[in-house]
Amino acid sequence: MGNMAPAPTSGNMHDGVHTVESDDLAARIADPAFASIVGVIARVCEVGFAAIVLEGDGRPVVLAQNAPFLSGTDQLVTASMEAVRTSRCLLEIPDLRGHAQLAAALGVIEEPGPHFFAAQPVATRGTTVGAICLIGRTVKTLSRVQRETLQELAGVVSALLEHRHRAPSGERSLEAVQYAAEKAREDADAQIERFATALEYMSQGLCMFDGDERLVVSNDRYASMYGLSTDLLKPGVDFRKILDYRIKNNAIAGTDPERYIEERVASVRESTRSRKIQHMSDGRVLAISHAPLPGGGWVATHEDISELAKAQSMNQRLARIFEDAINEIYVFDAETLKFIQVNKSACTNLGYSLEELHELTPIDIKPEHTTETFEAVVAPLRSGEQPHVQFETVHKRKDGTLYNVRVTLQQLHTQNQKVFTAFIEDITEHNEVLRDLKQSKELFSRAFHANPIPYTISGPDGVIYDINGAWVKMMGYAREEAIGNSAYKLGLWADVDDRVNFVNLLEKNRVVDNYETQYRTRSGELRDVLVSGVWVDVRGKPRMFNISHDVTERKATERRLLEDRDMLQEMVKEATADLESKAQELEAALNKQKELNELQRQFVSMASHEFRTPLAIIDATAQRLKKRADRMSSDDALSRIDKIRHAVARMTQLMESTLTAARLEDGRVAVDIRPCPIERIIHEACARHQDIAKNHVISCDTAGLPELIRADANALEQILTNLLSNAVKYAPQAPDVGVDAYCDLGDIVIEVTDHGIGIDADDLPNMFNRFFRAKTSAGIAGTGIGLNLVKTLAEMHGGTVAVASTKGVGSKFSVRLPIDGPATPDQSRDAAA
């Protein structure tokens, strides 16, 4: 950019445009302000070429230009000067290719040639002396702001020209020139300031970048569009940094960040104008127009077109609705009546192509109408008397077939013409349905009156509108008595609340089936009926269509059957109860027998094992005594005899426990409660067992026991014998067995402690169940009866038994018995049972 005045010594021709010698016009009025003005004009108006041109010696004189002329554009400038001089207003040609006045000038423009041209006249003292010329490669129209800016800058140029001063001899006075230049610069600065203010009030966002892709200038609108900080948008900031900030600020919707940046950078580096639609994350839509600058860089405008995008989207949807509508839609000229636009359904139904329909009018497809009759139809629309008219007629297809239609017409006013729109509904099937409906009504009326089931049609208020012969026969009313009368007045429903409930159900569900109630006939007889109802619409009014089934005889039969059924049910119930009682007794006996069989099986299994061992010991010892009697010492013989006695004692204990358990099972054992010397019983039991268990030491501590308690002495001995036997048997490697007895809150507590193999924790809850044996007792003789017997005998005394044990450490069995015996006389018998 700059002053394009030539050197002072020679003339030249630059791309066909003449410049003059230094003493000619251009040199005499040259000023640097002209170059600045040209640069501003090119940026604001977004054009590739701008120049200030004056008329001189029959050819244009260029005072300043921002870029070299395109080939042939000097003829374009020359041709425009006459138009500018005569019109004295802006000459703007958006597309030169269709402008007849400049056809001659276009003949010398090479491709790709300019498409846009504008010239703003420059006047001094009321006379047009030149123009500001704009040339662009794309088709465009200047915005209002651009036109106003161009007009203001033309005034600045005029002011600069008017302030030039010539001496009488034609030479400039230095002081005058300096004054003019200073005044021109002041005016230019003021104009540029006004331009900057206008820039900030632009509705568009504007930014300019230099060839190094660094920001030159931008307005606040640009910053606000992208949520950019004003601190960021300073001259010199890199374009990529701005793009990166947009991404981090989440301003851009649905875009890969790296790809977005590379695409935008590639776009601004192009040497041609471009336009991009950018969707923002907050739903806005921006239009970005990019224009390269001579020498590198670009200027871009960013415009919010959200509302326009919505409008376009709505137009597209409306267009799709128009095109995809099932009904035929026509738009035709209000004067010529020729079709302008029709939709797909119209073409399909008529069998014509769109091109064929463009040559037709509504009268051509409506054989029932002539021009006169159709004009009579649309006359109320033309006069504005009615907003739309509707009528039925016939359409004729291309193949000659006809179909019935309903037409809705209305008149619309567009910018350039009046049109009619026609919405067509094919009513062929509709008319057939109407015919079928008429026939159906006739058939319904016949079926209604001839049906043997009583029918009525009434209103929600009870008024009867129609009845059939079957209803007359059932209720005893004549037609003239019932029709027009009210069901309430006639007292047809025996219970008025029943009818209210029936109507409410019908309003709620629209249909009611088999509602049970009673009707009262004309003679006062009550009839049982099942009423079914449905709402029907009769000429827009709700009616109840009711069907009444007379079930009086059936109900009477049902009542008799119910009475018989109740009697039979009572008989069956009694028989069933007796059978159930006997079945329960039989089942209990069967379960008892199964349990006895199982106990017998278990006893036989136990006895075969437990009795076999001591018998084998007795037999083996006796045989040795027999064979070695003559050689055996007395001590050896006594030892053998003791072994036999131990085996016999073991068998005796087994037999006693088994017999006692059996007697308890049969309920044939009862404890004999009387005063017992408890301390003596405990010591005798311990001493007796100590004689048997030679390898164990049984300690006994009974300090503090009362002299007597109320109990069964034999039962106490069995309890102690079983507990001591278990303590010795399950502690083969731990000789110490302890028996402790003491008083506690009116009870005596007997504890037998061993330090043997102990019991698993999960076996403890089952230790007192009959025949149960802990896992740790594997390989040790036993029946599983002893502890169950201990528990039963303790409970017969009103007492309890408990166990605490740790596997591998030992066990403690505790028996608690009341000192005064069982609380009630029957307790021992109940416990035994």
C-alpha cells in the first residue's frame, strides 16, 4: 500500500492505467493520507483492490491504490466515471457478468476476472471530480456499515482536495500546501477515529491478522462471540493461541481439538475467499467469512446466524412437510391460475409429472368446473370476504379416471405475487364409508327391534329414547309409555343407587359387562337382570346403549342349587373332618412305628457291637483261667476275675441304660421323689467308679451340700454313673477326673470335669440327643443313650443339664437339681412322657 505517484522524470503505463509526470495533476496534489484511506477502504469493504481515481486529460489519474490493477480493469474504471458523474451516488454492481452497460469493458477482463465493482463519487465544490473504486473477485453486496464508511471516507478525500491551494502562476504555496496537508491529516485522523467507533458497534465480530498469522486488530464483538478475554486479544497474539483458547473454553461443539486447529489454520492460509458455518457448544451458529489481504494476512467477519439457521431449518422442515404430505397440496398463480408448485402426492394421485402440471390450471383437473364457476368459488378470497373456502368436487387423473375430493382454498400474498394454495383430501373412501354407514344404520335398526334380547337407548339423565319389542314384553310398558319418559319416574330400577353406580362405572370405563341388579316391571314384579352398557355418540350427544338379560328363573335355580350345595358341603365337611382326624391318628401311629423301627434297628446295631466287646473279654479271660488255672498265681487269677467283673459291669450299665431308655420311651418310668442323702450318693458313686477305673484318679468335693434333698436316689446314681463313665472313657490319656458339688440359689449343682479329647463346637448342641455321638468319639465304645438319659432324668426332677467343652482340652458336664424336688407333683410324669 502507498502513494502510487510516478517518478518525476518520465511517464509510464502501469497495466494500462496512465500515471502523469511529477508536474502533472497526481504529483501536484499527492498526499500520504490518500494511501492510508485506500488501505482502510480495502479492509472495511473486504475487497482485493481499492483506488482513488480522478479524471484528467481524458484518462483516469490514480492518486493511490492498495494493489496493482487486474488486466483490463482500467477500461472498467474509465467506463464507470461517466455513470458516477451523472448519478452523483454510489454505483454498485454485485455481479459484473450480467451487467449490460459494461459489456464492452468485460470483454477485456481475463479469467478469473472480477465479479464485484463499486464506485463512490468524490466531489469538490458541488462538482464530481473523481471516484473511490472497489473491485472484488466474488459476487457480493456492500453492507449498510460499509456503505456509510465509504461515503464518509469519500468526504475525507473531498476535504483533502478542497484544501489544496494554487498560486496564480499555478505553483503551490509551501505554506498553503503544509496547511492543507495538516488539515487533511487531522480530518483523516478524525475520520479513522469515527471508523474505529463504528467498528466497535458492528453487529459482526471482526478480526484482522498479518502475514505472520498475528492479530492486527479486532473488535469487542469478536471477543464476546467466543468468550475470549480482552487481555488475550492484543495486537501480535498468535492465531493458534486464540484457537487453542477457544477449545479450552469449550466454545466449539463436537470437534476434535487438533483437527479443528489445523483446519482453521489451513483455511486462513488460502488465497481465496471462504465461508464456514461454525456450531458452538451453547447452540449458537456462526458464519465466518474469510478474505485474504494483499501481501499476506487476512480479514474475517464472524456473524451470529443462529436465528437464520433456525429459520432455514424450519423452512426445510416445512418444505419436507409440504413434499411428504399425504394429501395433495397445490400452489397456483392468482392471476393466470397456473400451478407454481405441487407436492409428490399430487403428482402421484393425478399421474402427471411436475413439469406437466406447471402447464395446467385447477380447471384442467376439475371436469365439473369451468372458468366462470371456478372464479365464482374464489371470488370471496379475492375480495377478502372470507379467509378460506371449502367445497367438494371431482378430480380427473391423466388416465381419465375420476376420484372425489374435498378442496380447501386460501389466498396468500408473497413479495412479488398473489397465489392460491389448495389442500386436497381424497374423500372417495370417505363417501363409501358414509354409504356403508347408512346401510349399517338401517341394519342396526332392524336388528335392534327384532332382537329377542331387551335393548334400550337412554341418556345419562335416565330419559328413554328407544326400546325394542323384547324390552316391552319383559317390562310390560307400551312404547309410547316408555319413550320420552324417565327411568327414575317409571321406577324401572328397584334400587336407584344401582343405576347411579352403573352410570358412574360406564362414565369411568366406557363399557360395563353383566352388572347384576333388579328391574321392577309395570305390574310391580321384581326381575333379576344382568345389564351390559356402552356409551355411543348420537349426533354429538352421549347415549347409553343397554342390553338386559332376564335371569330371574336362572337366579331362582341358582338359589335352590346353593341351598342344596350348602347342605352337601356341610355333610362333606363333617365327613372330611372325621377322615382327617383318622388320617392324622393313622399318620401319627405310622410315624411312631417308623420311629420305633428305627430305634429297634439302631438298638440292634448298637447291641451287636457294644455287647459283643465285653462278652468277648469275658470269654477270652475265662478261657485263659481254664487253661492256666493250675499254673496261675492268686494275684493273676484275681486280675483276670477283675477284668471279667469290669466287662460284666459294663454290660450291666449298658443294659440298665438301654432298659431305662426303653421304659422312658414307653412312659413306664416315674421317679420316686423322697429325701435322699445327696453327699453319700455322690461319694459312693465316685468310689464305685474308682474301683473300676484303676488308671484314673477321681477327686470329689462336696463341701457345703445339704444333708438331704428331695430326689430319686436310683435316678441320681444313674446320672452320676453315666457322667463318670463318659469322663473316664473319653479321657484315656488324662487320669484326673473331678467331681464338684455345691449349692446355688436353692439348687444343687454337680459338675463332672475331665481333661480328655473334648467335643467339636458344632456337635455341642446335639450332645443330649438320643443315639448322637460326637465326631471326637470315633473308635471309642458307646451307644449315644447315656447323655440323653441324664437329660431326661434331670428334667424329671425339674432340673437341667449343660455341657461346656473345647476340643483337645476337655469337657465339663453340669447337672442342676432343685433341693426341694420338682415344682409340681406331675412334673416328673410330664418329663418322663
